[in-house]
Amino acid sequence: MSAPADTPGRLPGEFDLIARYFAPIAKSHPGALGLTDDAAFLDLPPGHQMVVTTDAMVAGVHFLADDPPDLIARKLLRVNVSDLAAKAAVPVGCLLALALPRGTTAAWLEAFAQGLSADCAEFAIPLVGGDTTATDGPLTLALTALGSVEAGHAPLRSGAKPGDRVFVSGTIGDGALGLEVAKGGLGDLAAPLREHLLGRYRLPEPKVALRPVLRAFAHSAIDVSDGLLADLGHICEASELTATVQAAMVPMSDAVQIAVARDPDLLSRVLSGGDDYEIVFTADPADSDRIMDASIKVGVPVTGIGFIGRKGEGAGPRVTVGDLAALNTVLRVTGYRHF
Ligand code: ADP
Ligand code: MG
């Protein structure tokens, strides 16, 4: 990164670049030292643990190189905040590692930094550090999110108990059908419905507000990034148990309901597709009413969709859709796999 700082459209050198685009996003955290030192310094309240998570995104794999830069930044932040949300953690700060293709323009970086800044403010998660390099390869980003939780109180994937009720926040399937819209599909849906789906795919809404509910009631939790059935499967695997869900109970937005009514084959995409960034958790069924009340109070409604069962026999499926036969639909339960 050694282009002259004053050439229009060209990037300034590495240190000016950090000062110009990223230091302003670090301002709200005194421990970031304005990104002028080698490292940042973070305190946790007594009795709290640091919760740490990273997600990387590569142009051509997770997004298209010509996607709007502000949306790339916001999605990168939000998928990480979603992981913190699933562990009932309060956001503390984040670090950004950037490998910028040569030829990245100042306008691109300006828009990227604006999007990041907006969402760091929205989710109260200041940028406290990172690294910046140039690359001959595709634009590659990694964001590490740091959070804080009372020691031993985060709901883990492994905490489910036999007889637990399975709950999911918000609505399921918008992300997967939004991806269909992004690829030019679902053209027979009304434009506002397509917009809704596309918006959910492009800009997830991590359910940070659910924290007190998870903190008080959840035995286990995970965010829905791979797909509802796959992610519930991760809970079952870690807890060495099984689950049965009722597809008819799975909460769906108007847009998803209308799309599925027109093309019932889409139901498998809804239950198995990814990118919803809702939270699946399990809890004592006796707490159901309290969970419903508390979730409405925090503005993130949840729905009971099934139950956790005992460990399955042999190589049987981890997650069964109880009303599958009635729905007469063939489900693929794998979720997205990179390898
Ligand atoms: P070092 O040589 O120790 O790696 P750098 O010059 O890479 O330090 O970074 C200087 C400061 O700027 C550090 O505090 C680092 O965390 C921060 N930083 C570098 N790149 C970024 C970035 N993309 N986003 C946020 N902070 C960054
Ligand atoms: Mg560095």
C-alpha cells in the first residue's frame, strides 16, 4: 500500500488509511488507543468471561466483488454479532483483518468504512484493532467479535436436555429465499415481497435483544447460519441427543408463506437453507409461558417448534421433521457445506 495519499481514487499508505478510515470507528473505545499502538486493552466486569468469535468472507464465495461495500461491511459485522447473540454475550469490541485487492479505490474503502461505522454504532461494538494488507487474490475479510458474559452462563450447543422444548426466534426461510431472489429467482412474487426477502438475505438482523431470555431460560443455543435443521442438528450432536420439529409450527414471514403456497417444493429450502441469523434454543417446556412473555417484552418473538428427544439408535437422523409425511415434501437436511 504505497500509493501517494493525494492521488484521487487511490488509497493512501497503510498508516494514513488506518487513521482516515478506521480510527474514527475506534474512537468510542478508550482501550483502542485510536489504533495508534500495537494492541488494544479491554477490561471485563468482575466475574465475566470474554466470548470470542471470527467469521471470514471471501469475494466470489460469500458475496460478489461488486456488491455494495457498505453492505459487505455490515453483513460481516452482523454475522459475528449473531454468534455473540447466540451465546447471550454483550458486545465489547471487534477486530478487522482486511486483504484488499490491488486497485481498491478510496471510494470503495470510504463506503465500506461508512457501513462498518454505522453498524458498530448500532450494535455498540467499537472497532478496537485489525490488520490491513494488499493481495493479488480476491477481497478477503475476517472480523473477530469480542463479547462478555457472566462466567459459566452462556448457553452452549452441548447443553440441551431430553424433553427440552425447541424454540426459534423471528421467522425462518427469508434468508434462503432471499438468496433465490438475488440469483434472479422467484420472479412471480410481488416486488415488495421479493424486496423483503432480498433485504433479509443481504442484511441480517442479529437477535441481540434476546440476550436476557437466553440468559434466563436457555439450556442450549445456536444461531441459524447453516439452516434451521442443520443448526438444530449441531445442538443435537453436541448434546448427544435427537430432536423432532413440526414443519407446520416453523414461523414464516408473509413472503415465505406465499412463496411456499405457490411452490411447496420451496419448503425444503426454507427449513434447510441458511442465512436467517435467527436463534434456535432449547429450554424446559415448563418455562414456555415465561419465555413467550419475556421474548415479547424484548421485541423478539419466539415460537416453539418441537422437542429434544433421547439419543437416537445407530445412524438414525439427529433431527426428524414429525409432520414430513403429511406435508409430502422431500427434505434435504444438509445445510451449506464449503468442503
Ligand atoms: P502491526 O505492525 O503491529 O501489525 P499495524 O500497523 O498493522 O500494526 O496496525 C496499527 C494499528 O492499527 C493497530 O492497533 C491495529 O490493530 C490497527 N489496525 C490495522 N489495520 C486495521 C483495520 N483494518 N481495522 C482496524 N484496525 C486496524
Ligand atoms: Mg499489522
